Amino acid sequence: ENIRRHLDKFPLQCLVCAPLEVSEVKHCFFPFSVVAVCGIRRNGSATGLPLATSTRMIGGSSNARVGEWPWQVSLQQNNIHRCGATVISNTWLLSAAHCFQKARHPRKWTATFGTHLNPPAMKRFVKTIIIHEKYNYPSHDYDIAVVQLSRRMELAERVHHVCLPDCSLSCLEMIVDTKVIVFSLGPSPNILQEATVKLIDSHTCNRKEVYNGEISPRMLCAGYLEGGIDACQGDSGGPLVTPDLRGMWYLVGIVSWGDECAKPNKPGVYTRVTYFRDWIAEKTGL
């Protein structure tokens, strides 16, 4: 489905920083708030979001082309993929706090970049891991961490940073049914997998038969209530992205948790990036 078809239903596609009803969404946009030109894909555009199927990712997914999603990261221990992450600058990555619950020391981790795990387009050691102060395992709330690399990267076509949404916007919720893309790098496939899912409003996701009130304002749901396509174990920390109408890609979620994988009434739950925009800026200066 072409992104522009959303305009027939809603005036504008939005990101926001505090919950609002869809009826309150009026004039929202993705501002140029990130250094240089972020969120640009190789041969990519906002039109023609891929539909999907996958091996790691449950349900349908397809192999990503080389350089197609240049902000994708594999966080590894002893050359084994453990979690995903997202490039947000030439020195910083964004991931999920729960990835580091059992291994918080930076020396235990390396970051590899690119569509293929072996060989990667680039590799870096980790210098610093900052977990949100309010994250308290086994709770899923505040499931966010920033990772500082040991040295700067040269951002180029195959390794590049995604755009971060601007939290100064007057609206918070992306419009329900907007299509977003989630990724899988392991542990099974050596090649990045991509799958398209839909945003699900928090009211629906908090229904008794879905997550029964467990979805906080710091989370968002994406997937299909009928099941079939979902992120799964090993995908944690990876990005949930969507384009604006200019074809620039924004990070809207971080793979966080769910009830098993791809079950009916159990969509994926993601850390809501807009909620933590100020925290990210405080820790990284971005």
C-alpha cells in the first residue's frame, strides 16, 4: 500500500510526544532535527513499503538488499548475535535495556553493521552502555539504552544514521494502521530480514484479551491482531521505522517484548522512542 494512500484517510502522518486521540491530530510533521541528512536509504523512498515474511521473524519476511537499511546493528558477544540496535550518530546506538541485563560491561560487547552478519560492513567495540535509570528488570517499562562506540564511524551509504523524531511536536501518537517496518538479524539468518506491520492503538492493545492493561505510555504496539507476522527472540533492541512523506526514515520504536511470537491478540510491543527523546538528548547530546 502506498504511503500516500494514508492521506485519503488522514490529513497528515504524525509522531508525537504525549498521548492524543486520533481526532486531535491536526498539523504534525517530521522536522529536520538531526545532524546532516539522516534516514536516507540506498535506492529507498517512502513509497512502496515492502510486505513481508521471515525465518527469525515469525511469519512473512524478505531479505534486505545490501545497504538498504544502513542503520541496522547487530550487538554481539563472542561473535554471536544477541540483540539488535540502531545507528543514531557516528558514535551512538540505541537499543533495549533488557539486552544488557546479564552483561552490562561494555567489554563484553561488539557492534557489527550492515545487511550481512558475516562479513559485516563494519565492526566496532563498545565503550559505554547507559541503561535508563528507571528500568527495573523483569518489568518491561523504560526498556531503552544508549550504546557509545569505542571510536567514530565514517557514515556512508552502507552505514548511516536513522532520523530521530522531534519531541517538541504537539502530538504523540502515530496514526493507527500506519505501516512500519521491523527487522531481524538473528540468531538464525545471516542476512537482515524485514517485515511490515501496522501500528495498533494503545486502547486496543490494553484490552483484556490482548495485554490487559500492561501497555504503558512508554510503549507502543505493532503487528496484527490475527497474528502471523511479528518480531521474536533475538530481534530485541532492533528498530521499528517509518518514512515521512519526503522519504526520510524515522525511528519510532525499539523491539522490546511480547507474549511469545506472532500469536493472535499478542502483537509486538516496542519502546516508544518519542517518549524518550529528551532522555536520549541528555545522554548523547543528539
